[in-house]
Amino acid sequence: MTSPNRQAPKIGVVSNSIGVYSEQGKQAAETQIRGLLETLKKDHVISDQSFVFPRRIFGPTEAEEVADRFVDEKVDGMVVLDSAFPNGNAFLTLAADAYLSRIPLILTAPPEIDLGDREWTTNAYCGLLMNNYVAKQLGRPVFPLAGWPADASYQAQFRKLMSVVYTIRQLRRELLGRFGDAPGGFHCASGNRLAYARLFGTRIETIDLTAVFETYRTGKAAGYQGEAAFAEADVDRTCEKMTAGREVLTGPERVRKAARLFHALKALIEANGFTSAALRCWPEIMQVEGISACLSVGWLLSEGVVRAAACEGDWPTAVTQGMATLLSGKPAACLDFINQVGAQSVVQLAHCGVGIPCLMEDAKIGEISPDRQGGVSMGPTCIGQFSYGVKTGVVLSQDRDGAFKMLAFTGESRPDTRRDLLCAAADVEVRSPERLNRLLLEHGFPHHLAMAAGDIRQELKWLCDFYQIEYVTPDEA
């Protein structure tokens, strides 16, 4: 069951058909879709304010009334149920509305109902095909879904679609805080901000690292939403929580500094209303404070302060992380492809030490080795293996002409796949490692990726369908 604290999407549903065909068949589909909505409200999948338009509609003038209601209610997504063969201009009216054309639309219809009289009962699926044709001609993305709403398979797909609707709504409210620029040479950590704003709604605000250091020193931050602060007692409590039940392989003062950095970032995030973050995690923080930012970044995700927190100022990956977090319901990690892809069935995904403590098999508070830090050991980090199970890797990028494309793949991590390197890792066995490598190289995807818990490929594919961006995966022939 979805958390009741989640801001669930508001859904509007309307049934439409012409005046002929089986009334019993129409009512069966309409009754089932109402029942499904009530179940989803109870499970907090959709808002309690979601509704079914009170009557079945026929033509375009009635559809205008529905469109006005949906717009007035500011629905996040709409469902058009062809309970029998419909009037094509009714759907056209809804699909082409200036406001509604920007939100997800699920086009659904039941199969023929068997009433035992050998009659052609509803012709509803034929209507779905007719309206889907209209949508394609308009260039208006729709999610076709055929079946009976009472069936378990239909409900499973519908719930996934609600997750996509929720993600689209939340992405439009994204305010991403970028703390510092990307380190030199990290070209993939920058992008066309307005292209992301146009497509997803992402807004990016840059906060200079000097503000991070000042908040770290004073315990106070100010921003768009006012002021935020933390006290030494807050730092002490976080430090204790960071180390409780975990093996600590670094000095206690470094852990305390990491707790303080966490609170400095948290204060700036809260003062500005940021939903996600990207941090220039090196070299200045290491040089000035003598610590790595890894544990602090992972703690932001583990504590649910933000839905994404990317390393090395990589805000495009933070956007991808946010998508993965929203779809999976758990924090997604920012990782690298750290070994040759395609040479073996296990693909090694890892980063220095940005483990997410709430999602680790055996988290340790460690250090980055001298080999990776110019002869100086640097901590604290959260290292170990991410929780075993299926993972989805996601990479979102733009080609030279600015067109977006997404790579998604799944793999499974198990005790026998782990490589036990001293970093935050998910060593996953994938189905087609050679094909994954070929797609990475042919499309020029960057080395950073977001890693989500579970298999969210279907939801990502639907997300790409809505945004009309290219989707590639090695998991299909």
C-alpha cells in the first residue's frame, strides 16, 4: 500500500458511448471502473478528490462540459472509458483541449461481454482503436489499456500507470538545487536547462559552495522559503544515528563533520524548497574540511530529505534519479559503470561511498583509499553492497541535436554476484551484457546512471511514450 503522506494524483474519469449496444455491458464496465477508483483511494494511490463524471456522455458538446470540469478541478490525469462504441468527436474534444493535452490520458475499453444471447454487445474495443487512431494523428500521447477493471492484471497495469501519472505531476514541480558546478571535464554533468524545463518542468537553482561552507559554519541558512537552522544537538543525534549498528572504519571526528555537512545541506534545501540536489563533492570540501561528502549525500537520500542527490554536480543524473525514485517508491542511487561492460555477465555499478544506508545489505562507515585520493585516505563513506534483488539501471541523455533518449536495463544482485570492492556497489547479473555495452557505446550514453530498486522498465517506457523520447533497452530482442 502506498504511503498516505504521499501527494497522490487527482484523476478524472468519464465514460462515453453512442446510444446503441448493450446497456448491461456498458454498466458492467462503468461499475467496475468506479469500484477500482474507490479501491485506489483507500490505498492512497490516487487522491480522495479523484472522481467519475456523473453521467455517460455521447457527443462533443457534452465532452466540452467534461473538459471544463476536468480543467476546473486541475486533474493530474484523465481516463476515457469507451464503455461501448463511442462518438469519435467526444474523444477528440478531450484529447485536443489546450490544458488537458498536457496531462496523461488513459484510453480504456473492455472486451465483449458474454450475456449468453450471442449478441454483439458493445464493440468497445473497436472504439478504443478508433480513438487511438485520433490520438496518433494528433500527436497526442495516450496510454491504451484494454480489459475488465475488476481483473487483477488490469488493476496491476492501472496502478503502474498511476505511478507514471504521479511521476509526471511531481517532475513538473521539480526544483533542483545544484550546490556548486561540476568538476572540470565532467561534460555530462551539464546540460541545456531550458530543454529540461520545456520537457519535464525541471527548474534548477545554483547555490555557490561558499553558501554551503557558511551554513556549515553558522548553522543557519536563508532562501526562497525563509530561514532554516540546526543546532549542535542535531549534529550529535545524527552522528549517533549514522554509526549505530554499523562498523566504523574512520575517525569519529570525520563522522561528526559529515553529520554537520548533512545538516548544512538539509538547511539550505529546506530554506529554498528544493526537491532534489546535486553537489560538487570534490575537491573543495575535501580540501577545506578534510572529509568526503559521500556519507552526507547518502544520508540525504536515506532520510528522505530529497528524492535525488547526485555526485559531482551532475544535475541531469539527479533528474533521472528523481524519476527512478518516484516510480520505484525507494531512493535511487547515483552510480558509475566501474568495470568493462560486456566482458562478463555481472555488471559492476558503484561509486566512491554514496551508499544509501536504509538500502544496504551491510553498510560500513569507511574511507576512500589513498590510491584514489593522491595518497591521502579520505572519509567518511558509506560502503557495502546495496540490498540484494532486482535493480533497474537508467540513463537519460541528449544527443548532439538536443533530442532526449533513455536507456533502461535490469539486473539482479545476489550474494554470489557481489565483488566486495571497497565502495558503494550493486554488482548485478544482467541478461544481455554485450548488448548493453553496445547500446552504451553506440548511443554515447554517459558514465553516470541512476539505479532503482525493483523492475520499473514498463513505467519508464510509458514515461518515454508520454514525453515522446527515444527508449532503448538491451532486455528485448
